[in-house]
Amino acid sequence: MATHIFISYVHEDTEQIDRICETLKAANVDVWRDKERIAPGMRWQDSIRQAISQGAFFMACFSKQYVNRRTTVMNTELGIAINELGKRRRDQTWFIPIRLDDCEVPDWSIGPGETLRDLQYVDLFRNWPDGMRRILTVLTPFASAEYSAEAKRWIAEEFRTNRALQVYDEWHTPLLHESRIRVSNFLELVREGKISNLPTLTDFEVAQRECNALTPYADHFFRVIHFFERWALLYADGLLDHALASRLLGSYVRWYRERLLLPLEVGEVNSDFIKLLGTINEMASSEEIQNESQSAGPQ
């Protein structure tokens, strides 16, 4: 039974293809790549045709670089693969389209009323670790050994790093940035005594339903709280690189813990909100957070 995976791409995408191949090889998947498998003196067209027809899968890596090419060997490979696809059962995956960036998959015909766009593709550029996990789920039965321990650790760590960077990106979105400013300004008024006491989350929840003096602030407070809640849940489940997230945002978390999270927990009476704040404060009091610099400000 064929076990190798044929990868079709254009030369300009070599760096990304190298990364894909490293991941596949770490999972003990046999990768067929022209620059590695065609020896000097071999008839390259015959070699490619044989490798495609005998491959367990054909992976077509599309990109804007491919779209902009007027001529490329990749088109030859696609033609061979589409012909081969027509010989195979429709209920079995063989041709896997991959998008390396936000490009158009070509609308080449693969049969009556169907084109390549009718095949489900994987977007690696949107979420690389998740995309590779999806690909490996399909390829695993054809690997020489199912997910090696090394590959599992590598992919899991890549995923956790990606999650930490997503937390960082969310912190700096315009919407959350505006809410952080509104919340920190409110806390400053409390610190200066211009507002007598910090309201509870229950107070802000009421303000969302019944218009009162806290209503303009309620959505902003909950937006900040829910950001920390998502981080805390990822932290509790070990789904993000907490040390990395702490290096990026730890000083901010400490500021909000001291000025907002702990005071809210002390004053709260709603058991659900108390549990929520307790979960967040557990994350915010972690060793990684506490070891970070206190130089950053609240915004």
C-alpha cells in the first residue's frame, strides 16, 4: 500500500513548505518532495507522475505566489493529480487543497459540475497549529507510526504558543482598549474618592438591565472581566503558554488584580460572580504573573 504524501507547491513558498514537511516528518509521515526525491539524471516528469499516482495523498499548496505565476511545474502536477482523482472513490479523501495565504483556489474542473473549489481546503495562514492538526488527523492512518510522542509535544506546544499570542492580540484590539481606558478612569475616580465605593459585578449587571448611573460603564467592566475569564480558563486547562502570556501582559494583570479583581471579589455577594472572580484571581496570582515587572501602566 502506498504510504507517501506528495506535496505540490511553487518555489516561492519553499519556506512554508519546509515548515509543513518538518511537522509531517516529526509525525513519521513519508513526504515526497521533488527536490529530495528526483536524483540527477532521472526523467523528472516520469518520476513525478509515478509519485503522484502511487501516493497515499496529494497535497496542493496554493498561494498568491502560485496565482501570480504564468507558468509553473505545479500546474503539470495538478493536471496529473486531477486525472488520478477521477479514478478514485468519491468517499475517500486523496486530494487535499491547502491555502498558505488568502488566495483563490483555482476553479479547475475535476468532473461534471465540480471544480477544485468543491474540495474542502485547509487554511494554514489563519491558524497554523490547528490547520496542521486537521491535516495530520487525515494522514495519521498512513504514517509509519501513529503520532510519535515527539510530534504530539511539538504540535501541542505550537498550539499553546499560538493561544498566548491570541490573548496578547485581543488585549490590544480597539474595542478592548477602549473598555480598559474607561475602566481604569473609573478606578482612578474611586481611588481619588470621587466615587465612594467600587460597585460590585451585581451592580453592573443590574445597570445593564435598568438604566442608572453605572450603565455607561457596565459593558466596559464586563468586557474586561470576560477577557480575564477566558485567559483564566485557558490557564486552568493548560491550553496556552502561560509563561509567554505573562511575559507579554503580566504587569497589566497585576495592576488590574490589585485595583479591580481583588476589590470586586471582596465586595461581591453573588455566588456565581464570586466563583468567577476566584478563578480569575487564581490565574492573576500565579507565579509567572507575579514575577513580571510592575513597570507597565493600566492601559
